[in-house]
Amino acid sequence: MPSLLARHVTVLADMIMWYNLKNEGTGKAFTPDQIEILANFCQAQSAKFNRENWYGYMAGVCSPSGGKNWEKIKRDYAREWQRKKREEAKK
């Protein structure tokens, strides 16, 4: 079986962030314990898995590879916040 690749880990983090954003305040978001279990799984699948970068990426403080691209992070966050506000206004 092939090992977990960096792109798989990034997609998993993207999915967790999307799901938590979508379910914010509903009690359905991933808990820190559940995210820790997923991080443990990723670590067991790949010796190259960098837990600190993965958590940092989900927290919005670095890129998937661990590089800090603050301008892109701020832009993406602002774009997502504006989209969420537009959706709320439609309700």
C-alpha cells in the first residue's frame, strides 16, 4: 500500500477546515481530540508527516509546507469571511 503523501495530508486538512467552518456553532465540528487522532494516523502512515506544520496550516499561520505566506493567508481568510457573511445575509 502506498504511503500517505503530502497532498493527501493537505487535502485532509482542507476538508477538516471546510467542515469546521461549515458546522461552526452546531456542535458537529471536529473536536481537538478527533483532530489529534487523525494526526496520529498521518504520523503512523508517513515518517515525513510534520504535525506542527499541519496544525499551523489548519490554524492559518502557515502554508501546507510550513512556509509563512501571511499576505495570502490574510487574503484567503478575508475572502472566506466575506463569503460567509453574504450567505448569512441571504438567510
